[in-house]
Amino acid sequence: MTAATTDLFTFGEEALLDLTATRTSPFFAYDLGVARERYRQLRAALPERVRLAYAVKSNPGLPLLETFSAEGAWFDCASAGEVSTVLAAGGTGSGMVVAGPAKSERDLQAALFAGARIQVDGIEDVARLHTLHTGERPLRVNVRVNPASGVSEGAAIISGGGPSAFGVDEEVVEEFVREATRFDPVQICGLQVFSASNELDAGRLLANHRTTLRIGQRLQELLGRELDLIDLGGGLGVRYAVEQPTLDVRALGAGLGRVLEENPWFTGELLLEPGRWLSAPTGVYCARVVRTKVSRGERFVMLEGGINHLLRPLMTGQSFPTLALRPGVGVLDGGTATTTLAGPLCTSLDRLGHGDLPVDLQPGDVVVFGRAGAYAFTQAMTHFLSHPAPEQVWMG
Ligand SMILES: Cc1ncc(COP(=O)(O)O)c(C=O)c1O
């Protein structure tokens, strides 16, 4: 394996052979040392006035949260469940933001009880918080704004400019501010904008962040109150193939420094809330080959795990990087062919994307999916067809 391949698959060949020899397929394996190193690398690249919150939804595994918490990370939560896992991992409400387009009363109560900064998605959230908040002291919240333009991932998980279930449309912010003033002591003191997903170009992210600051300046003028927190969202991308570029986080950090200088009206803190960039490189998913076949010219490899363990390729049309391993032997690097990866579920939906895999793949060989530390284990349809859940192995 080359260094670039090891980067995609978290572990080197020996460690992968050890894992497949000692664990029951299918399983996820994570390296917490990689998580620590990713956090430190990003933290070191950012100006001090930029806070760093880990987006829990990308991988809410307790050992991972404990690792980030020990590094001093903030957390971005999107449910009462995530709030309680973060608190169990040693996180605190003062280092937590809570978002969601349809927060239940339980979600709001959990966020209030923790003392987290809540991102309101509309005037309804403000009104409900006004009812739930006890006491006279101000309850400082952020408003999520759906910008009129932004960058997006190809498969459009998040996009800017179109209709959205999230936030207040930029066009109606003035009306929102007028209504929100009726709900004192709930006070809009910050902004959240999320407008990119898996972006590998620091320049495009910075262009988005400049738009966010422009929206922030207008919001501050409308409110007549200084914003103390502008949340720039996540969207920092990772490569899923060796030929893709790597996001230049030092350029992103330097650019954010310039963005702060260009906006002297803003004296608060910026917040980045990446999920994938921090967690994707920490883990792999490994599943044994049950059988192979060619059907009408298409080559299939059927694995012990499917969309009950790994759903992202089906949802986005984007495959995880794959390699094939023969237990006790090593990585297979013979001639390859384009292969459709299918799982054990009795539905033609059960596809794990495509890979260039060795033509001599046999039952018992293992397919390793790289970058499976994010949007994998908890994003899958675990209960569909009642197969066992995969084990999660935490190393480092
Ligand atoms: C509000 C919010 N913050 C952060 C993230 C993390 O995004 P990413 O993993 O692309 O960095 C998401 C992802 O959906 C999100 O909705």
C-alpha cells in the first residue's frame, strides 16, 4: 500500500490483516489517534477567534466524542440524544450549539437544560423558547439563515439558493427580526449559515463565508445589537479517491483571518462545525465476500453487509474507496475490473456503490471501505431485514 492509499484506509496493511484475523465480519474499525491528529491539524490552522465544533451527526461514537472533548472541541448537536451523548463524553453546554429544522420540545428542553447556544430555524422556535425559558435573564440564540446562493455537493444533500426546510430565507430576514423582537428575553445574538457539503476548494468555502459575513452585517444592523457568534457551518471536504485534491486547511485558516480583518464591524467569534473532515478519515468498514457473479455482462461482488451498514453510496451515488484483502495473505493488487458491490438484503436497493476490484476475488476475501468514519455506521438502515449490527472497534 502507498502512503496515499493508507491515508484513504486509515490503517496500514498489517493492521488491516490483524483486524480481519481477529474480528467477525462485518465490522467498523476506527483509529482515535487519527481523530486527535485531525483535530489538532485543523485547530492549528485556524485563527484564535474561530471556534471549532465537531458535528456529532457525522459519527456520534462515544470514544470519538471523548477524544474530541479531551482536545477542547465544541460540539454541534442536532437532537436531545446527541446533547446527552456529548455531556456523557465530557462536553459542556457552554461549548455546544444545537440545531435542527423541526426541534421537538424534548430537543429544546435538552438544549436549554445544558445551556447550549440554540440555532433557531424560524419564528416558531423563538416563540417556543420564549415559553420554555424561565427567568428574566436573556436567552441568547442564533438564527439560521438560508442564503440566496451557495455551493453544494453534487448530489445536493445541502444546497444554497433553493427552497429549504432549514432556517429563515435570506429574503425575509427583516420580517423575522421584526417579529423576533416581541419575544424578549429570547435574543437573537448570532447567525448560522450552512451552505456547502464535502467541498475540497478552500476558495469556494471562503467565498461562502464572505457571503455569511455580509448577511451577518445586515442582521446586526436590523437587530441594532452586536452579534457575538457567527456559525459558518461545516462542509469541509475529504477526498474519496487518490486522484482528488486535499482541502488546504491552512489556506482556509489564513483566509478566515482575512475575512475577520475585512469585517471590523464584527467583534465576536466565528464557529466552524465540520463533521466529515474530522471523522471520515478515522475509520474503515470491512465486509467479507460471500460470492461473486456476472449477470448480463455486469460483475457483482456480494458481501456480508449492505445498506444495513453503509447507506451513503445509495443516497448520494458516490462510492467509498475500496480495496480487497485476502486474510492471512495481504492486499490483493492483481488485475482489476469495475465491480458492483451488493449486500445480503433481499432488495435490489442493496448496493454499496462501485469499485475497481481484483478479478480473482474469492469468497472469504474482505472488501475494505475507506473514509467510513463519517456518515456510515449510524446513517445506515441497521434494522432493515434483521441482520446483526456490525461491531465497532475503537483503537488508538
Ligand atoms: C448544521 C450542520 N452542521 C454541520 C454539519 C456537518 O457537515 P460536514 O460533515 O459536511 O462538515 C451538518 C451536516 O449535515 C449540518 O447539518
